[in-house]
Amino acid sequence: MGYIDAHTHLVFKETITEELMNFAMREWGAPREVILMGVKDVIRVLDDANIDYVGIMAFPARKLGTVKEDYALRVINAVRDYADRFAVIGGVEANELTIEETKYWLERQYEAGISAIKVHPPHMWLKPNAYRPEEGGLRQLELVYQFAEDHGLPVYIHTGTSAFSRARNKYGDPIFVDDVAVDFPRLTIIMSHVGRPNWVATAFQLIRIRPNIMADLSSIPPRRVLEYIPRLTEISDKSIYGSDYPGPGVYDIKANLQEFLSIPIPKEAIKKMVDDNPRRVLKPLSRNR
Ligand SMILES: [Zn+2]
């Protein structure tokens, strides 16, 4: 049995658009050959790293000028022959769509086989709790969480800053995730990046006290994870590993995993985060079989 990397931004030459290519070259700084891999090349890379499957972010980001709701469907089509190696994470931009459009895309993505939904507040320019009456009452966002809860899909919510030029970082504060945990008690919330670098204390506390919030450790360099989260072992039952590959600074998926595996904490805690926990909450595309 291998490992699971629950948070990547893998792009494939089969599905990449010109806008996404330009964005990746400009803002990620990743080498061209990493951005332009075919699905088969990626499988070889995963085999070499002993990774059973990866989660691929395929949510829309109009404000960044990259992709819309149909992108998740295209990624799923591209990886369908390797359904046990990929979990595709979709999503909708609740503040860009009507209620009807929101329902339409959630249904279509679910039927196609998404494994989770992503809400990216700094890239979508919305608070994670914008559905609350006192936060503007965005009904479309309530539908997203309701749909995920009803269909057993976990929701990743980005917390912490984003260095992309069009990101709005005021939306990265994890405190607004607290409302979602309270209002949707059956929903599994995966708090991406644990609020790093400046809101880790808030995120860590919410992960500790809210039974339905988990931690996604991606984009924190593994060798610095204990600097950011000294009490990591305490939340190892509710944490999952992710690399953020090939996002900024993470251009080697295997090296990142190896670094994570050598964090100086008990081996059982590490195994939970790279194997047991992600296997429990993030099912690959083949879950539909
Ligand atoms: Zn990411």
C-alpha cells in the first residue's frame, strides 16, 4: 500500500487551457515540463513516488482568469482510465452564479464523479460564511454546503494567504469557517493550509474544538511543519497530507512526500496523515464503481 497526496494542482497537457498555462507559468513559476505532463507521464511519477492516488484541484477561479465550472468535468474525462489514481475536487463560484446555475453545476459535477468540493475565499473573493444573514445571505453558498453535506462530499476551504496577484487575502481568515462547522454539523470540512502563515493559532484551535473540521497540511514546507504547528501530533487523527504540487515552490512531488515522511514525530502519527485519514475522507474517482 502506498501513500495519498490529498491536495495537488496537477494540470495535464490534455486539459490545459491557454489561460491556465499562462497563469501557471507566470504565478507558479513551475518548469514548463512539469506543467505540461500527459496523464500517463503523471502515472509514472506517482508510481515512482509510491503514491496510490492524488486529489486534483479543479475548481473555478474567474477572478484569476483561469477556469470555470466545466473544468472539473474535463479533468475527470481525462483521468477516467485511471480512476483509482485520482480524486477530482470540483466546485462552483457561488458569488458568480444564479441559484439555478449553482444547482446545475453541482449536479453535473457530482454525476461526473467529483470526490470533494473546494471553496477558495481569497481567489473567489467571498467569505466562507457569506451565506449567513449577517454576512450578506448568499443563498448559493448555502446550497454548496447543503449539497456537499447531503451527498457525503467533503469541502476543502482554503485558509491563510495566497501570493497570487489577484488574491484578496482578507478572506483567508479561518475564523469565518467556524460558522460553517456550526451550521453544517454533518459536513466534513477540510481546512487547507491551517491558516498559514499568520492565522495558524486560530485554525489550530478550530480544528481541535470542532469535530467536523480537519486539517490539510499542504503548502507548508514539510521541514517547517513543526515550526508552524508544534502540536501536530495532537491533531494527527484529523490531519491529512497534501503537497500543493506543482504550486509555488513545490516542483517535486516525491521529494516533498519524502520530507514529510521524515518529520520527527511518531511514525504512527505520520501514517495516519498520509494513509488512513485521507483514505477515509477522500475517495478516488473509482468510488462510483
Ligand atoms: Zn492548493
